[in-house]
Amino acid sequence: MAVENDIGPESPDLVTLCGILKVCELELVLLGKQGPKALVDSLASERAICFSGEVNFAFRGRFALPPGWCLFGFLHLTSQDSWCHGTPLASGMAFTVFPEGISEFVLSMGSRVTGVLVPQQRLVDKYVELSPHQPDVPVRAISLFNLSDDERARALRAKFDAVRERVLHASHQGPASDAEVDALIETHLIAALSVKPEDRPACSRGRRTHYLAVQRAEEFMRRNLRRDIYITELCNAAGVSERALRYAFDDLLGVSPNRYLSMLRLCTACKNLTLSDASRRSVKSVALSCGLWDLSRFADHYRRVFGELPRDTLMRAPPFEAA
């Protein structure tokens, strides 16, 4: 299911976009004024899911991998505004995510990423083949690393470029074979294990402080989305002053706390409308559950971002049982 047309990226609904990964729930919060436009697709087999995409909008994302699965991939293109757990991302970085906790990140407009989800044991077995005397996978060392211009890095880039081409432009070939996925895992691990310490990015103390403040404030927003939320409450939840909180949000998200709260409410409403049964829920009930009390203002804002009225999204939604 490619989100694309002859002109370029289309505007998928957030649930369709988040469903590309198939085995994990991805949450998106838009950071810009424009709606989501993307060219994205995935190919699945019994033992691997390959996905690739380009997003023409900036967003804040969160996901948790299911037990027993891991994710590895490559950032073909991104900007300095992108980050993962506060650590800056850059074009040409590779990453590995294991199924512990929630992964939190921001991707800037125009970012291109390719990834592969595989059973964790499959990656562990390949690592043991390469390093039989070190049975424990060095999770931190391979989590995020810059690719240099040596032979191993070039080989990994070429393989991820091939995966991207296969997923986005040649899906009729079907998913990659087990042998192809195993070769990609091996190349990824070889490149990761050969990286120099200076090619592993780190999160500065100041950046880490900003990330933790934003994280605590956002968690408070999510727990209290149904009611009015005041900036003093966010400051208390984050444990920082109002000035520090505004600076942290601007540094990491490029928006104010109030603007982010507004987009969090709107994107949550979009997701709920898409998954709701029109015979059981109304636009009003969904809006109120997200703390959106002014229904006319909500409808106008929703239409400007998503290109349709909330009731259109609700009427197009699948039956409750199917959702």
C-alpha cells in the first residue's frame, strides 16, 4: 500500500501512515502547519518487514516494539532538527532498536528512512556467528552510529538503497528472501561493530535536560488531555521554570508548549475519529475526550490541517469491530 500518486506524495490519514510498520503502534504528532504528506510503503514476509518512506512534514513520533522483535535501519536524509531521545540525528546514520521501552524521536520535513523489523533472535544469532567469543550483543554500541566512507559503510548504504528501491518502486517483486535479509543483517552488524567511538553520537548534558523536561511535560499532557491544561501545571510536571520549559520545547520541537498541546489534541482526535464507529460515537464526543471544547474552531482547524472536516473522517472510518 504505497502512499503516492503520479504527482508526488499523497496525504494519508494518520492511522494509515502509522499502520505501515504493521507490528508496532506508532503515534505521530504534527509539528508544522501543513498536513501529512508522505511516500511510504512496506513489504512483509513471515520473518521480516521492510519499510521505507519520505515524509514531507515534521513530526514527533513514539513507538514500542513488540516483545521478541527488533528494528534496524538507515537515515538516507534528514536535517539537524531530527533527534532520537534527544540525541541529534543526521543523514547517513544507521540505527538499531531493541524491544525495551518506548522509542521517542523527531523527524524533520523531507526525511527519508528505510528500516527492517526482524525477530530479535535472528539478529542475535547473526551477531554470535560474527563474534562467537562475545555472546552478548553490545546494544548501546550499535544503537546509533554514523557511517564513514570505508568499504563496510558503502556496502551497508548500497543494501539499504536497494531495499528502499524494492519497497517503494518495485513492490511487485515481493518481499526480500531470507537469504537477502540475513545478508543485510550481517552487513549492518559488521558496519556497526567497526565504527570508531567518535562516530557514535552522544547527547549533551544540556540537550538531555531539555529532552527530560519535554518528556515529563508531554506525559502530563497525555494523562490530562480531556481537561484544560495550564502552563504552570506543565512547569510543575517538568520541574523547570516557564522560561526553561519554553526554551526546551523550542529547542527540541520548534514550537511552544501550548502549540504542541494543541497539535497533540488534534492528532489524537484524528486518530480516534479514524478508528471510531460513526454509529457509536459522534464528532462531539471525540472532540470533548481530547479537550477540544470549541467545536466550530476545532472543525476549522482540523480541516486546515487534514483537508477535510472531522465528520468526513468519522463517516469514512471502518466499523468498530474491524478497527
